Amino acid sequence: MKAYEIQGSFGMDNLKCVERPDPAPGHGQVLVRMKAVSLNYRDLMMVRGHYNPRQPLPLVPCSDGVGEVIAVGEGVKRVGLGERVATVFSQTWISGRPTAEKLSGTLGGPIDGTLSEMMVLDAEGVIPLPNHLSDVEGATLPCAALTAWSAMAELGDVSAGDTVLVQGTGGVSIFALQFALMLGARVIATSSNEAKLDRLRSMGAWATVNYVDDPQWGKTVRRLTDGRGVDHIVEVGGAGTLTQSLKAAAVGGTISVIGVLSGISSEFNIIPLLMQHLKLQGILVGSREGFERMNRAVEGHEIKPVIDQVFDFDDVPEAFAYMASGAHFGKVCIGF
């Protein structure tokens, strides 16, 4: 079978397509023929060596994938032959609060990921897809969708009447917009691109802000909300946007930190965090049980992921380059 490996050292030049032996499932495992993969910023950071410079190599990257179960090992009852399944990001986090042990088995680092024609996975580490989704659409769920769901529903307690701020037009932010609307919240969205802002409004965003034209967008968001601020912020920028998020947040609000697109370290004033009784919450995807709850919501409301572009398996480097450009709206995927 073919697979992509980061070989020798990090960097896009060291992402190579290689031949590996066809795997076979053991007890409690399933063999999945992969059909689609979606890319996350984490995957790009992993290839570049920015996510975990001590990650042993070679490594098959990517955390999200969908495929068909083509063989099952002894004792498997959760899924059957021919079933379409999505990978679970953390193979060892089934339920409950995360622990170091539960987060030790994440796909695409430290263990081999989804950018492979076939994968052997524990039967506990896959989940059936909502029936209304294609393989490519389903491949967007394991990380981007579940991260947004965790921020909105599992940990954020977003409810009808709340105001939610989403940053940018990547996969997590678009899913957060969709889930927030599903939960009855109104959404303010930011982007640096006017055409993307138009699309966000067409998807239901109540208001939009161009953060390049308006670098003090935190104050603008407060004005839009009559000085109250927003109840929940999906913080994908990281260090470079956190100061503005603190200005935009309502008293008692929550900032879910899920990305580092603008940097990983900076100085910021901690006083607003204290004086406004804010909650600063890190989000690392979610558990399999959270994934199952999300899928019931996705299926019940017939939510469709937003796909920007689908690349062929032979064009993986081009797919990474396109995602790195920031030109996408929604998810960048790879079809097999």
C-alpha cells in the first residue's frame, strides 16, 4: 500500500510517498481502506516540526480520515464489514475528562496517522458516519468539527440568546458558526477578506468585522453588542489575537483557545481576565463519546460540512501548500 511519511527530518521536502506492507487486523482491531482525509493546521505544524520537534520519525501524518472496514479481527462487535467509519483523533480517549494517558494515542503524532491507503485501528477507535454525509464530508468531523462541538456544546454551554464570536474561515471556525446557529446563538465573525465576510453573512453570521481594516476589533465587537461583549469566543489566532478577544468578551464569558495561527507566546494584561470573571479554556478536540453526541446532532440537523477543495492522493504536497496559504474557506481535503 501507499502512504506518506515524514522521513529523516521535518519539512515539506521530507514528506514522501512510500510503499508499506499491507497491514492485517489483530484481535479487537479493524482494517480500514481509507477513502478521504482532511487537513488540519496541526498536521502542517507536525510536518514542519513546529508541533512536536521531538516526535520520532518516520511518521505518517494527518489526524482525520474516513474509510470502509474491509476486515475485522477476532472479538470485534462495534463495527462490521463494509461499514463507513471515521477515525477518532485520540484512540485512547473514549469518555470522561482527558488525562495524560488518554491523550497519548493521538493520530498523526505520536502514532501514525491517516495519510495512508489502509490503516489498522482498534475497533474502539472508529465511529460510524452520519448517513447523509459523503466520505469527504465525513473526513472533516474527527478534529475540526469535534473541536468546535467541544467548544460550543461540551464545555461552552452555548445556548439560545448567546452571542458567539468566531475568528476566520478555517474548518473549526466554520463548524463553530454552524453549531452556534444550531444552538440558537447569534454569531459575529471576523476575517481579513471581504468576499469571505460576505459568505459568512450568507451562512447566517449576524455581524462581521474585517480585522485588518479594524485592528482594534475587540472594541468594535463591544459596540456591536451595545457594550455588553460576547458570551463565547472561539480563539483560533492564539497569542496575536488573545488581547482583542479579552476586550470583546462579556463579563462571565468564555474564551475557547483552540489555535495558534498568529503565534504561541505574547504578553497580555491579565486584569480583564480577573475583573470580568472570564473563563479561558483550552480545547484539544474531544472524546469518542463527545464525537458520538456530535454526530447525532449533525445527523439530526442535517449539517453539511463546508469543503473548499479536494486534492488527489498524488497531490498531497499541493494540498498542504494550499492550506498554508490561508486562501481556503472551510476544509481542505484529500480523496483516495
